[in-house]
Amino acid sequence: MLGSIAEFRRKFENPILRSRDSFASDKDKEKGEEMLKELLALVNRCIIRRTASILSKYLPVKIEQVVCCKPSPVQAAIYKSFVNSKAARAVITDEKKGVVTALSAITNLK
């Protein structure tokens, strides 16, 4: 469909890249656009795009449930360790500063 690597580069990659160069001639830009359109037409025949409007006809209704449960002893220990960490305390005590985000505090636990 797209040929060998060498054929693909010769037919599609090189003209497309040449057309995007700041010093490309109008002829190169036109050729690149033409090859890009041809490549997109070839590739789009193989890609199935399923939008939410199409999928909603075939999928069941989405139901979200929140289930509360007690953490295991290991999970509770990890949580306490996180809450007592320097990074978490810095966020809690100095929210205005906001230097440490929740994500960075969690990654500091590693």
C-alpha cells in the first residue's frame, strides 16, 4: 500500500518535508501538499474513527458509582506517611505559595 521504506520516503516523506522548509519553492510546496493529501487518503481508508455520537447508539448508558471502603493497614500506613511528609505539609501549611503540587508531592514519595 505505502511501498517499501525507500519508496515511501521517495514518494511521500521527502516531498512533504521539502515543502515545509522555509526556503521551499512554490512548486515544492504544491508537490508536498499534493503528496500529503494522497497519503492522508490512503491512510484514512485504514483508520476507523468512532465518535461519541456513533458509539452512544451501541454502548450501554454510563453509570458511575462511588464506593467507600476502609483502606487496608498498608494503605493507611502509606497515606499517613504521605500526609506527614515534608512535601505534603508544605502544601497544607502554605497553600498560597503553591510551590509543591499534589502530583509532585506524590512523586517525592518514591
